[in-house]
Amino acid sequence: MKDTFKAIIIIFFVSSLLACQTKVDINNVKSKLVKVYTIEEVTTSEERSFAGTVIEGKKANLSFRISAPIERIYVEEGEYVEQGQLLAKLDARDYQLQYTAVQAQFEQISSEVARIETLYKKGNVAINDYEKAQAGLKQITAKYESVQNSLNDIKLLAPYSGFIQDIYFQQSEIIKAGLPVISLISNKDFQIQCDIPAIVYANKDKFSSYSVTLETNPEEEIPLQLDNIKHKANLNSLYRVFFNIQNQSSKSPKMAIGMDCQVKIVYELETSDQENIVKVPMESIVQSERYSSFVWLLNTHDRYGYIVNKRPVKIIGIDESGLVMISDGLKAGDRIIKAGVHSLAENQQVEPLKENSPLRHGGSK
């Protein structure tokens, strides 16, 4: 009996001490400095960035229209050429002989037709003979123009200014009509290409704006125009997209073919995609046994000013910028603790820092 009474006295004493201690902690606790994040309205658009490459806007594999040995190539790989410049020439001996022969026939038939036409006007030639002469003249004229074109086609000219990328044949080699001889790329009309995943490709009809930043000047955003999208994924299950650069004359002079860049694509989201979704910094999320995930919500208290309370949240993913997407538990305008979340307790008194204000007591920003 005496031991039981003694035990009761001890429990009562310990409980009194704990109660006093709790009372002291609540009344005398110092406000903890915290950084606060105010949840903003969720935008109706999504922004994604992808690694891209600067490519040539124009690339032509130039070929001859006729077959013959190559007499001379006037350029070298990497050389800059102007529009209309002579790049290569074929051996024209066979075509020159053919041209000379057809020219002689053309001149002879033209003279004969002119004589027959004079006689026809005088009534000395039958109409059938006159029509046959005219048909013969048309035939030889067409043949004459054809050999003239062939003779002109022995020269390969640059269709636009640019750089010689590749030369596929050498002097004295015999080539067939239509085979590429020289590859020419433009030095003015650049394009941008990048690869996008299926989830972004699925939203291609909602794309609204595009821009690119170069590794040589990451501070400048150059606006883009969508050119086309390949509708079949590559071996990496990515879809290739091509962009034209707006206002080519005002583009960065540091741009060069093969340069790495970052492409930004903005596309609109459906209203249902955004309903009840907010975004918070990753460092504001806390994991615990009782709550799968929660944040510290900043609340006002009549007695203590500001206090924090746990607010369970449902995480659905992370966006491109690293913000955590929350579908339940928070709304726009809520204020949560952004840093130091693991050292807080329920109903703890806190003092929000002003924006960009440094922490005191040896804290960090």
C-alpha cells in the first residue's frame, strides 16, 4: 500500500514537471525565422526545354543533267561560293560535235522552208508540201534546242551562296546524269532541330510559341517558327522537330551549323489538366510515417502571431523546372514554409523573412 502511494506521488510529480515544462515552452518559445513561399495561380501553359542543334536551312546535292567525263572541278570542300559561280564542268567534245551537226541541219532546213514558203505564197507549191516543210522545221528546231541545252548543261553553277560541303567525284571520272557531284549548304538560312518525347508530341496541336538560346549567348532568346515535325519516332522513341528562325537578318552573328542550343516549346494545357493543381518547391515537401507527404502551412494565431501546421498533400509529379505538382491539399494563395522544414514542429511559432532577407543566427538564405 505504501509502495503504491509512493508510485502515485512520483507520477504526479513527474506529470507536474512536464506540464510546467510544456507551459514554459509555449509561452517562452522564440519565433523561428523561416522562408515563405506563396503559392501562385497555375498557368494554363506548359514550358519544356530540349537540347537542339543548328542545321543548314538549305542543302542541295548538285548534279549534271547529262552523262560525260568530268573535265574540271573548280572548288574544294569547305570553300565559300557565290550564287551563279561555276563549280564544275564536263568534257563537252561529244556534245559539241552533236551540236555542230544538228546546227547545220537546222540551218539547211530553215533555208529550204523559207524558199518553200515564198513559193507557197505565190501559189507554186501545194499545201501538203508546205505543211510537211513546216512540220520538218518544227522537228529540227526542237532537236536543235535540245542539243543547245545539253551543251549548256555541261556547266554546274551554284544555285545560291554557301559552302561546299562534299565533293563526290573527281576530275576525269565519268558520271551519269542525275548523280550527285557536289553538296552545297547555305551560309544564311539556318534551321534548328530537336527531338521531343511522345508526351510532348501528343500536344503538338497545342504548341503556341518557340524560342532558342545558343551556347555562345545563353542570355539571348531567338524566336522560332515551326517548320515541320516528323510523325514517326526514331530508334530512341523521340520525334524530330524542325524550326525556322524568325527575322533571319537579325539573328545572332555567332550562329554556326552544328552548334548546340536549347529549344523552348510552350504549349497550352486543357482546363481539366490544370484543375486543382498547384506547384511548390521540392525543398518544401516533408515525408513522414503518419503523412505520406506534407508541407508546413503558415497560419496566423491571435496569441503567437504566426504558427505552422502540417498540411498533407498529394504529389502527382515534377515539372521541367523542378517544381513539385500537387493535386490535393493546397490552393493558390496559401503560404508554406520553403526552407528548414525538418526542424519545425506542429503549432510552432515562426517569423517569416522578408523576400531576399538573409537569415540571422548563422542561417543561410
